[in-house]
Amino acid sequence: MSRVGFKTMAKIELVRFLSDSAGDALNKAQDAKPETMKILLDEAEELLALATSVLNRPTAELIEAREAA
């Protein structure tokens, strides 16, 4: 597997982990008390925002290719 392929797979796994963690927090929030629910919802929101940030970040190879051009 090339470096680009490996980094893409690592990125996908990180996003999957973050989104799964957000899903877990949302599931726990369904049965939580209001004060705990707010904390869990905030956590899920932060995890999804981080996953979005990771998805939108260009890989190092794309940046290097643009600089070389």
C-alpha cells in the first residue's frame, strides 16, 4: 500500500472512531438526566466537529504536490 493509501485509510479509521464515539454519547444521552444529557450532547457535537475537520484537512501529499507545481 502506498503512503497516500495508508494515510487515507488512517484518516477514514480516525473519522469512523470519532463518529462512533459521538454515536455512543448520543445513545447514552437518551437515558441520562438533563444535566448529564447536556454534557453528552456537547461531547457528541465536539466529536462530530473534529471528524469534519479531519475530513476537510488535505493530506500532506496534496500540499506537497501543490507546492512543487
